[in-house]
Amino acid sequence: MSTTLKGDSSGSASFRTLWDHSNLYILVDVQDAKADVNDRVDIFVDLNNGKTTSYEADDRHVIIKRSGKAEGTEQRSYHVRETKAGYQVELFIPWGGIQAGSGYEVGLDIRVTDGGASGTEPHHPLYWNDRTQSQEQDTSKYGVIQLAPMPKSAQAVQGIVHIDGKKDALWNKAVPFEVKRLNQSEGAEAVARAMWSGEYLYLLIDVTDPNIITDRINPWDQDSVEIFLDENHQRTPYFQYDDAQFRISADNVATFAGSASPGRLVSAVKKTNKGYLVEARIKLHSLTPKAGNVLGLDLQINDNQGGGKQNVAKWNDTTNESWRNTSQYGILTFVGKERYPSGT
Ligand code: BGC
Ligand code: CA
């Protein structure tokens, strides 16, 4: 997820973090058209989230200048590059002796200084959390990040299929991915495949659901699949203009929310021996993908089991918030033709 910094400076900045068992990775993206020798990013990390009012051994302050000079970090652990609208700073910080794992919390603050603004005007850096700007001495006002497991990922292969609810042979080129029940021992599940061509995303969702019920009032209480898209992949805790929810019932009745609309969807559903097969083509609306691009995707299978019993299967997001929060979606990568594995 991309987080925006605050402050009344002319430019703007945001950051993203990733982790593995060796390092914490930070990418800061600064929008500042005019390069100045004093443009810089300050990164403050409280590795044990001790929130102490003075620095301890685990606390780090790294200064990286837009010119590429750094203080407080090893030579090879950072990289600066100019972008169209400004510059990006990328660095990693080793965990040292800390056993980082999912759920672990780290104190973090980031400050971005526009060198061009510091002469005549008062100094107004952008910052994430500590508005008193005492990050150099005090870690107690840093923000906190929590390490989360890496989302699942799947690939969309390049190709065009006919939307008729029959599985074209071309679908066998797409690697299947499973949409599983959360905690329940019974209920519908599905196997999905993805394909793309131009501005279209194709999905084939093979649902196992022996008892099909579609006569409820709420569309999500009917046997149905839901497709969630976060085209700009900002993983926001709310829906943005690019985020969409498409729901297709086992009777091929579609419902839409967010940026989803009937004009963007062509779908077909066929009953199978074990349930139903959904084939859909969705027109992407804020992304014309190229090989290597990604978007946020999730799939949800709604299963009405009769007798008031309702189950849900999901691909990555284990919450029931996918319809208004894109932060837990899985990741779909658009793969080019040249990258088909040989022999398939
Ligand atoms: C959820 C429902 C929610 C609906 C809104 C579904 O994905 O499961 O709880 O009310 O979306 O459209
Ligand atoms: Ca989005």
C-alpha cells in the first residue's frame, strides 16, 4: 500500500514498504520537479518499536540526498533515481539480530525536504507521523508499520477467448489458482484462471457447488462469484475511482459496485456436474496493461447452502471487506506471450 506524507510543502511524497527475513525495504517517491542540492529524504526506523524518547542501539536515521549521497547507511543498501515528476529513493535496512515475522511491528518515520523551498520560506518538510519534527532525538512519535504476509499472486497469460461458458483449449495455458473456503469445513470452492489481451481481462472460474440457490433478495446471498479489481494497485483501505466489484450469479445475473458497470462486462455461465462455470471478460478502465504490469485482484465465491447457511470462499483477502477495501487483495501479473513456459 502506498502511504502519502503530510505537510504544507509545494511537492508531495509517498512511500511503500516490503520485508523479508533479512531486511526491511523502503521506497519513497517524491514529486518535486526541480532538483536542488539540498533535496533530501530522511528515514527513521525504530526496529524494535520501543518508542523511546532517546535513541537506542536499534534505532536508525538515514539521510539520502537526491544527488545520491547518503549518511548513516552502507554504500550499497540504497539507490536514488530521477523520475518524470521528481525522484525515488529505495533502500533496505537489515534487521540485525531481530527475528522479523508476520505481525511484527516497527516504528517508522519519513521526512522529505524540498531544498528549493528552504531559502526564503520557513522550512516545511513533508513527514509521515511526527509533526513536531523531533525524529532525530525521539522515536516515540514515529508511525508504526505491521509486517503482513505477502499477498498471493497469479498470472494472466496473453490470449483471447470466446465468452460462452465453454472452456477453450487456450485456457490450459493459464496457471490455475484456488479460491478456498475460509474456516468452514463445507461450502463452495473454485479454481480460477486469468488471461488478458489489450484492455481486456478474462477470467474462468470453475465453482464446485452442488446445491445451487439463486432465489434470495440480496445478490450476495445467492450462489455467485465476485471479482474485485484494484487497477492502480494502491491497496487503499477504501474504494478509489479505479476499484471495482463485479458479481455474477450462478444464473448469470450480474450486479456492480464501485467503477464496475454493465458496459464493462461480458459473461456466460454454464452448469457443470459439480457446480457452475463462469467465464467473464472485463474491460479495464484505468489501465491498458503491458506485460509485467500488475493489479490488485480478489475473487469471492458466495455459497447459499439452504437452511439459512451461507459460506464464503476467497482467494487472498480473508475479510468480508473486499467490497470497500482493496488493501488485502492478491496480485495479478500480466505475462507476455514470449514468457510462456516451454512445452505448454
Ligand atoms: C459482501 C457483502 C456486502 C456486499 C456489498 C459482498 O462482497 O460479502 O457483505 O454487503 O459485497 O456489495
Ligand atoms: Ca485502487
